[in-house]
Amino acid sequence: MDQAHLRRDLAVIAFTAFLNFIGLTIAIPIFTPLCLDQTSGIIAAGTSVPVRTTILGFLLGIFPLCQFFTAPMLGAFSDRCGRKKVLLFSLAGMFLGSVIMAVSITLGNLALAFFSRIIMGGFSGSIAVTQSAIADLSDEKSRPKNFGLLGAAFGASLFIGPALGGFLSDPTIRPWFNYATPFWLSSLLTALNFGQVAWQLSETLPPEKRRHADFHILIGPINIAKAFQKTAHRNMFLVVFFLGFGFNFFTQFFQVYLLEKFAVTQSQIGIVYSYFGIWGILTQAVIVRPVSEKFRPAQVLSVTLLLSAGIFPILLLVPSFPLLFAVIIFIPLFNGLSNPNLTTLISNLGGSESQGEVLGINQSVLAMAQFLPPLIGGYIVGHHFTLPIWITTASILTAWFLFMRTR
């Protein structure tokens, strides 16, 4: 493949991942007020706050729970049929899910909202397919840099998604804006992306490299069980889990810490998350490439995982909200260096013919690390608002210890 086609395919894949992440981050400022709103939400007026927050937790958690089961299925399916067909299939599902969510909000139908989250969570497992496509287009040297494109896509979505969701759902900005508006936009963007993939993306897995792979609803748990039978695989996937668990615990409950300690406003919370996104983008665009050219992934991770664990307790020492920005720079920096290098090592666990399966298992592990925090975090944060930060520190420190033992 010539360089022009290679760059085009990488750009299309990165944009597809970006829209996938946008579908997740655009909902950050929507679901909480949607569930707590007594007048125009989707939960019946008069419902108690504890019941509302319980429903909110399940509404948030069902997305990665479905992803846990479908990611390895889609990854294995792409090993058999090719990446492009599976991506198109997934985009069609994401489009349907976005439309159903917009309709459910318009009708005030909670059951439809759950149905939408199930569909969108299931088809969002296509991130494993985009990772496999990037692996198809990469050699050992370019793999960390190319996987960094996914990190940049996530950083951009974290910068744009919450602000866009909050803006489009605020009727004080435009009278016709409401909770459903962001999902109508997401539907439109997904439809445009479907056309882009159909017309511009080349098939990255040629027929001679495809393999017959079994796939069914329990392939996620079964494949993870198989992967954990080998010591090296088990420890590496545990590293993925503990790093993801810690980071997700932090991102989901850092808002509570900000509210309790600094009494911030919603706009200030949005600024913090945009700040994360900006530094995530800069890390992938400016820092990952030179670091990956000079150091091997294992060398990078042995340092960045330890530094990531160490930065979170420092947050507890910050006396004022403005000074917080000087510290949180390092969170997307260290995480942005860790993730593409860790994904590279996970990718190396499988041969060229099984990238979809290995990266599908990886995505299932990440999904498990996403749906567990909202299920248990509400109870934990109720005891003290600093506990999620300590749990994040312990989780990432465990990831570093397991990685060093694996090395």
C-alpha cells in the first residue's frame, strides 16, 4: 500500500474512533440531569432521588456491560470477514441506537432509553475492529505512534463531547435545544461516517490473512478465560484492567471531589474535562511519536505507570481550584503515554491472523473496567469523597507492580 492510501486509511479509522468516543462523551453532561430532572426528564415525577441515582447507575453501566460481550465477537468476526464490513455493520447499529435514544427522550420513555444504551453499547465494541485495522496497517516501529491516533481521538472527544452535549441540551441557548438534540447530531455524524467508510476506507485485512473464528454471545468470557491460562497473557490483561479501572473510577467520580472540596459550578467542571482533552491531544500529537522512536513500549510503561499512580494523591494537597490545573496536566500526559504502548504490547500477544481476537479480548477487559466503577462507586463515594482518588492510586499502582513482574 502506498503512503497516500495508508495515511487516508489511518485518518478514516481515527475519525471513526473519534465519533465512537463522541457518542460516549457527549452524554457526560446529559444523563445525570436527565435522570434527576423532576419535570422534563425520563423518570416519572415524584420518584425519590435514591431511586433516580440507582437508575442512572444502571443506565451508565449497561453501555460498557454490553460492550464487554460484543467487543470480542466483533473482533473475531472481523478476523473472518474483514474489517470494513464489520465497521459498516457497527456504524449502522450506532446510528440506530442514537436515533432510538433521541426518540426515547422526546417521548419520555425510560425503557426505550435502556434499549438504546444496549444497542449503542453492543455496537461500540467496534473499537476492537478499529484497533485491529490499525494493527493491520502498522509495523512494529510505527504501531505505538499509530495506536496513539486512538488516544488523540479520545482526547479530542473528551474536549469536544461534554461541551457539545451541554451546549446542545441547554434550552436557554436556543429554545429548541433539549436533551435529545445531541443525539440527533450524533445520528447525523454517524450516517456521514458510514458513507466515508464505505467510499474511502480500503479493506486492511486481505483474504489470505483471514481465519475462521468462532463467535457467540459468551465469546468474551470464554476468550478471557483462555487468555488468562497463560501467565504472560494473564498478567498483561490484569495490567489493562487495573489501569482502566483506576482511570475510570477517577473520571467518573472526580466531579464529586470537585464539588465537595471546591464547590465548583457545572461550567467549571466542563473546563476541567476540556483541559484533560486538550492535554490528551497534545500528548498524542507531540510527545508519543518521539518517545516511541527512542524507547521501547516496556521501557515507557515501567515509568509512566508508576508516575500515573503517584500523581493522584497530590491532588488532595492542592489548596485551591486554580492551582489544580498545574497538577492535572500530568494525568492525561502519563495516561496518554501509557495507553498506546500498552495496546502495542497487547497487540504483540497475537499474530497477524488473530489481531481481532486479541484486541477484542482487550476491549472486553477495558469494558469490564468501565462498568464496575459506576456499580460500586456510588456506595464508596458516599462514605467520603476522597476515597475514589485513593482507590485510583491503589489500582494503577497494582497495574505497575504486575507489569514489572511480567517484564
